[in-house]
Amino acid sequence: MILIYCSLKNIARLNYVASHIFGSLSGAKFEITCDKNRYLSCEGVCINYSNEELNHGLHIVPQGLLEEKGVRQITDLAKDRWKTYFCFFSQIKGDIPFDIFSATFYLLTSYEEYFSKNLDKHRRYSMYQSVIFLNNSLSVPVIDRWTECLRDELKTLYPTWKYRMRKFRTVSTVDVDFPYQYRYKGIIKTVGGIIKDLLKKDFEKVKERIKVICRLKEDAYFEAIKWLDDFHDKEDMNYYLFVLLGKCGKYGRTTVYPSEEWKWELNNLKKALIGLHPSYDTYHNINILQKEKQELDALLGKAMISAERRHFLCYTCPESFREAEEAGFSDDFSLSFSLEPGFRSGTAVPYYFYDVEHDRETRLLIHPTVMMDTSLISHLKMSPADTESKIRLLIDECVKSGGDFTCLWHNSNIAGDNNPWKEVFLKSIQYALNYK
């Protein structure tokens, strides 16, 4: 048991942070007290989270964020380094050089995103504004590393103290933007595609398209979904499959309607935990979000959809998370930057969304997505070999944290024979599974 002394009138924020640092990351129990005499008489592991120098336990000086209510724009984070890791909210006094609790709260709550007006073309918070990215720390889960260093400090003071690391997990997820490459596109799109291929003199693609439409050959994207399910069944592991159901359009689905074949496949997948891939049009429109959730429930024949990941990772904090909770989702997998892989909120361990404006911890569990295939393939334009090496480094970071390596692949990116990206998928998942 860790006893934390503080003089805060409201301990909700401190309790939220301590639950992540000590509960989730360290498997340790803790208690917060405002009783100084009780704290001073405690012979166990103690943390003094106050401005008072009590000469008892580990002293962490508060920056002030955890005793505030609501949000305010913070322009000076007072950056520093602690044992090689970037940190902020630095303090001159105390046993560690910064307020680890306030810094953790700032990152877990996506605090900086409450004030951003500079969104990208898809109305997302820009990675280039992120304090983690700007300080070259996106590839390291800094909260998890800070926690590791904090545990070392406590072990030095209390050599008999024991903690239990969380067990590393591989969380495989798949986004199905396009269940079919050629089928169910409608006459106009199909004829248009053939004409476009003919103009490019890509006669092999014309032949392939016609064969697939005439069912003389399987559709590669649809076959990839079956292959993914068989792979996870062979490995005896569940995976999340997020289904896009929005209307047709530039950023919407390309099939005319959910085919009976697609419905049957969704209802007969062996290892898939099916979630909704809310369409581009659900952006700040809870009515469409609820409608799409109901449609997917109906497609599966029962109300069971509890997880979501926004299409194009198109969301804002806090609005989109509030909408997800109101729509009835319990798990969200949207938290990631689209341009680069890494740890957007500084941790590899899931945590509940905390609404800073309303000062309440919600029941929406945020699952940080560590890597997305298109970030490496399309945006960074990395080779398959370099991509595999990068993914291994990210997995290693998750293992150190006892966190979740939550990866995002698209069926369209691993479709087809002799596809090098399918090999990268296989090798990276198998590398992660070796840590079982």
C-alpha cells in the first residue's frame, strides 16, 4: 500500500492519475490522505505530494494543475529531462525534478487539444503541435518510463516494497474501409474503372476486374478478410475488426450496399470482435453516429457493438469522446496520429477518458493505437524491411511498459499474393506473440 499525502481540496484528478501510475502500470494499491499526522506515522511506502517539506517519504512538489477546475491555456510547460526522458512542469524543490502527477494528467487527458484551433484538412489535431512530438518523444511512452523511474526511487527508499508489472498484450485490429476491391461497386463505378484502366493500357487489371466481377476469381480484399480471420484462429487470438458503413462518397464506403455475402461473412468470423468504423460524416454528428451503430447492430442481428475507431482517425478531444460515450460505446481505438506511429498520449496502457471541462472520469476506455500501417506505408513511405524494424522497436517499448501493442492494419494493404506487406504483418505479430 502506498500512502499519498496531499493538501488538495478535491482529489479526483490525483486519484485518476495515481490509478494509472500505481494501479494500471504497477499493480499496486494506494490511498490518498489529507491527514498529516496519519501520514507522518505511516511506516510503509509514502509520497508527500505537497509544498510542505515533511522529511518523510518521497517528496513531489505540485505544479498546481491537479487542484484546479476546468481547463485553462498553459503556454509555459517548464520543460526538463529526468534520467534521459523528456519531462515538463519542472520543479526546483522535491526529490524528483518535475510534477509527475500533473504531467501525466496533462498527457492522459489530451489537455493541450482542448485549445487547438489549428486543425489539419481532416479537422484533426495536428501532430506538429503535440508537446510529445515537438520534444522527440513520440516513439517512447514517456508516462510509462516516468513510472519506471518513480518505482526505482521508491525501491531505493523502501527496498522491501513490491509491485506487480502489468502483463504485455498484443492487440491486433483491422479496419475494413473496402470489403471488396471490385465487386458491388455499381455499374457507373465499375464501367468507369474499366475505362480508366484501358486508358492507362493496364489490360491485366481489366482482365482481373472482369474475372472478379464474373466470379471467375476471388476478390482480393474480401479474401484478405478471410485470411486474417484464419490467421488469428490459428494463433488462437481474438482481434478487433472495425466495419465502415457510412454512405458512399469521397471518404465513405465504395460498395453500393452491404451485400448478403458480406453480412454472412461478418456473422461467421471465428475470432473477430466486431466494432464500428464511424464514417467521415459522423464528425461531431451524434445522430449519424447512433444511426450507423444501429445499422451494424442490425447487420449482426443483435445489439452488441461496444467498440469504435473513427474513420481517418477523424476526431477531436473532448467532443468526439463525449459523443462516443453518449452513443453507447465503452471502448475507443481512435487515439493515434495518422502521420507517424508512436504513443500519442505517452502510454501503452489503456485508460478511461477524463473530461477535464466537466472534471469527471468517464466509462469510455481509451485504447492507444501504437501503429497504423498507412502511417508507415503511405505517409512515411518506408520500405517493408524498415517498417518491420520500426514495428519491432515499438513492440519492445510496449513490452517494457507491460502495455498493449495495439496495431492497426487494413485488409486492403495486405491483400493479394506475394504482397510484401502481408509478410510484414505476419512477422510483426509473430514477433509480438513471442513475448507471451
